[in-house]
Amino acid sequence: MKKELDLTNQIKNIILSNGFDSVGVSEAHKLDDEFFLANWIQKDFHGSMKYMEDVEKRSDVRKIDSNFKSVISCTLNYNTLDKEKSSMLAEKKGKGWISRYAIGDDYHKIIEKKLKKIGFLIKKLYSETVNVRAYVDTGPLLERAYASRSGLGWIGKNSCLINRGQGSWIFLSNILLDQKLKFDDVTTKDFCGTCTLCIDSCPTNAIVDNKIIDSRKCISYLTIENRNYIEDALASKIKNNIYGCDICQEVCPWNRKSIIDLENGINPKNLLIEPDIINLISIVEEDWETLKIKSPLKRVKKDGLIRNILIVMGNSLNKKYLSILQKYLESKNLIHSMTARDSIKRIKSHIS
Ligand code: B12
Ligand code: SF4
Ligand code: SF4
């Protein structure tokens, strides 16, 4: 028992000294959340994200490998912006918005590098060979549910994991280990109380119930995962969001005291903070190959990002974008021409 506790503390120290902000341990077990996930999938709330459908595997890490005994959950603060910066304030200034997690280098790469090193150090702690596997977004597991079970926070009404000290601008990652550790196994109390700010502020009503997101309506899904034409009725509610959406977290009182961390490896790029929309589209058109290097933006691809910018131009209701939109109206890319058509219509109906 003492050995277990010693090893757990040593592992936690390794993780915290390699740039993570908090760490908790839970038993590798079947999550009760299986029910929520199954329900979510059944209602088609996952849209085209078919990889979500393996409910059994995603709710029990032992389905990945039956020898796993411990789940080590970690958080990393990704907030690099001060209070003066938010999508809502940027909208008032006529600027676009790229989610704060995506304004710098790709977090998968940053965190994977850390996890690789940590995995190596954990293996070194044990005299015998141990199996360690780490995931950040990449694997088939419910990261929020495991993190919550490790005492790292509660799942808010916006469905994000909120840590009492850090808020919700945090990435999650999980390390699976075939050794038994000292489990924290403390489900954090829910501190949302009677607040409903996130639900009330969601522009597309994507938070359909407490902790339940219909991805098909969520701006994050629409602007990142979905590569198709976005119907005008939904596009017109996307506001100034070019990539992802931060709104249900910007309004959350638990993020008011969020710490700004410039050492987290994200390296925010000025060009992507409150971007000037005309400047951004010209960079995407002319220098996409440079822009996409190390950037999460490459997930939506060049054509997807252009589609999103055309939508945001329309939502600005500003006639200065009409000449660019006219150019895209003639585009051979059907999604671009249809999107430009809708945006022109929105702007013109505002002028007249
Ligand atoms: C698919 C996905 C999405 C989808 C669907 C989001 C969603 N809410 O389900 C889309 C594309 C919309 C999305 C958006 C975003 N995502 Co995302 N996404 C994922 C991914 C890959 C899977 C999530 C998933 O399984 N969803 C299915 C639902 C059912 O599960 P869940 O969200 O975990 O919810 C559980 C709880 O609600 C729980 N539960 C517990 N108690 C209760 C009680 C009740 C009553 C109910 C109903 C449920 C419930 O049951 C659910 C199942 O366990 C995870 C990484 C991973 N592998 O887990 C990242 C992840 C969840 N995303 C993340 C981020 C950062 C975002 C964005 C902020 C990005 C952005 N700025 O645009 C937004 C936030 C939008 C939002 N409000 O959720 C982070 C979240 C960090 C955090 N602090 O919570 C994760 C963990 C990635 C990471 N490794 O850091 N995402
Ligand atoms: S990320 Fe945006 S669209 Fe999605 S639930 Fe939150 S506020 Fe709504
Ligand atoms: S905005 Fe309010 S209800 Fe929504 S997650 Fe934050 S505290 Fe909970």
C-alpha cells in the first residue's frame, strides 16, 4: 500500500513538473456515463462524427486493453488571452474570432510530446516492464468523464469539465497504466448551481439540455468538423466565429479568474487573435501552406476556412465585404458560391 502511494506521488510529481496544471487518478472501470453517451449517439447528436459510436470502448478503458488498472487524468491550461479579448468584444469591433485553443500551435503535438516523455519516466520508475498508453483527444475514451472521476472538476451545463481553480480553458489528457495506483476517485461537486448563462448565450441553442450538446447545431462542430454547405438559417447565427466557438465558456463565471499562461507552449499568433477578416482571407488564399504549419486550423482545410470566413463576412452585415463575396459567387467551388450568395443576401437585406 505504501509502495502504491509512493509511486502514485512520484508519477503525479513527474506530470506536474512536465507542464501540466493538475493530475488525478481513478480506477480503470466502466463509467456510468455509458448511458449518456449511448443516448447522445441514439439521438444523432454526434452528426457525422461516426468514430463516437463505439460506446462500449469509449466508456471502459479496459476494452482498449483488459490489463489497464489505472487512469491518470491531466489538465493543461490553454488560456493565453486577457479579459479584454473575447469573441463578443471582437464582434463589436467588427473583427472575427478564432477559438483561443486554436490561435497558436496544435495542442495535440504539444501535449503528445509531453506525454511521451512522461510515459518514458513512468516506465523507468518500475523495475518490471509496464504498459503505459496516453491519449489527448486521439483515443476512444470519454476524457471529461474520466477526468471528473479523478477529482479534476465537474461537468458544467455547457458539458465542459470545469476545475474550481483553473476554470474550463483546459485541455484534458489521460494516461492508462497496467499497474494499480492510489485512486483519488472523488467525483467533484457540481458548482453550476442555478446558473444557466451558457445555455442562454448559445447563439444556435446547441445546449439542448443540462450537459447535452447537439453537435449538429454547435458552431464548433459546424466550423471545424463539418465540411459541407451550412444552411443559411444556421450560418446566420454563427456570428463572427471563424473557427470553433468559445461563447459558452466566455460567459461562464468560473472562467473569470482564469490564469493567463504564456508558457504552455501554445505560442499564440497575433494574426489569429481578433483577426481582421479581409487580411485573414487574403492570407488563407495566398499563403495557406505557411499558415497551416503546426496550426490546428488545418483540420478544416483551406476550403473549409474560406467557407467560414465568407459566412462571417455575411454576419457582419457590412457592405465593405460585398466585392470579395461577389468574387466567390463566381467560384467553381459550389459550397463557396452558395455561401457567398447567402452572405450577400444577408448584407443587402440589411442595407435596404
Ligand atoms: C466530439 C468532441 C467535440 C464535439 C462534441 C462536443 C460535446 N459536448 O460532446 C464538438 C465538435 C461540438 C466539440 C466542441 C468543443 N470541444 Co471537443 N471534444 C470532443 C471529443 C473528441 C469527444 C467528446 C464526446 O465524447 N462527446 C460525447 C458526449 C456525450 O460526451 P462528453 O462531452 O464527454 O459528456 C459527458 C458528460 O456530459 C457526462 N455526464 C456526466 N454527468 C452527466 C449528467 C447528465 C444529466 C448528462 C446528460 C451527462 C452527464 O456524460 C457524457 C459522456 O461521458 C473530446 C475528447 C474526448 N476523447 O473525450 C473533445 C473535448 C471534449 N473537446 C474539448 C474542447 C476544448 C472543445 C471546445 C471548447 C473547442 C472550441 N472552442 O470550439 C468545444 C466546446 C463545445 C462544448 N460546449 O462542448 C476538450 C474539453 C476540455 C474541457 N475542459 O472540457 C476535449 C476533452 C478535448 C481535450 N482533449 O481537451 N468537441
Ligand atoms: S461552443 Fe458555441 S455553439 Fe457550441 S454549445 Fe457552446 S456556445 Fe453553443
Ligand atoms: S455558465 Fe453557469 S451553468 Fe454554464 S457551465 Fe458555467 S457555471 Fe455552469
